[in-house]
Amino acid sequence: RKKIQITRIMDERNRQLSYFERIGEVTFTKRKFGLMKKAYE
């Protein structure tokens, strides 16, 4: 029972981490796009 709970918590944490990583990737790509736009101007 304890093992299942631990794995569940870890899974939730991993899900949150991947969610934050996705947000970071999106913001980074947006920033990169903005920099490229400025470079072209």
C-alpha cells in the first residue's frame, strides 16, 4: 500500500515537472522567435 502511494506521488510530481518544462519550452521558443524577428528588422 505504501509503495503504491509513493509511486503515485512521484507520478504526480513528474507530471507537474513535465507541465512546467512544457511551459518553459513554449516561452523559450517565443523568446527565440522574438529575437529572430528583431534580428531580421
